[in-house]
Amino acid sequence: MLKKLVVSLFAAAALAGSAFAEDIKCGANAANPDAECGGGTICILAMSPPVCRPPLPAGQACKRDKVCASNQCEKAAGAKPEDKGVCK
């Protein structure tokens, strides 16, 4: 019984690890952060870890215009590329 429980725990951990690894590859290519995302989804770099999602509505955290449904990620004056902004 204990052996089955241990095997089940390892299997669950392996599945969780593979799902997490799929999110990690999103944004891994700085030249094209969306390369690993499917059609209609964009790598949301403002999330930790970054994940592939559809474009975001107004008010959501963003790091680049492309992730916003409006295609406008507004950042404070003087913000760095890695700083978060807000979708307009």
C-alpha cells in the first residue's frame, strides 16, 4: 500500500513538472518570445513564469504592446523594457 502511494506521488510530481516546463519555454527566445505559443496566443511575459494566453483586456499587467487586445501596453515615462505596464 505504501509503495503504491509513493509511486502515485512521484507520478503526480512528474506530471506537474512537465506542465510547468511547458510554461517555462514561453518567452525563452528573446527575439521571438511568442515562438512556442499556439495560434491566437501570446507569451505573457508579465506573469511569473511567463505563460501563453490570448491577448489581455484593458487593465492587465503587460511588458509589451503585442500582449494587449488593444495592442497598447502603457508604461511610465522612462520605464525599462522589463518593467510592467498596463494594457489600455
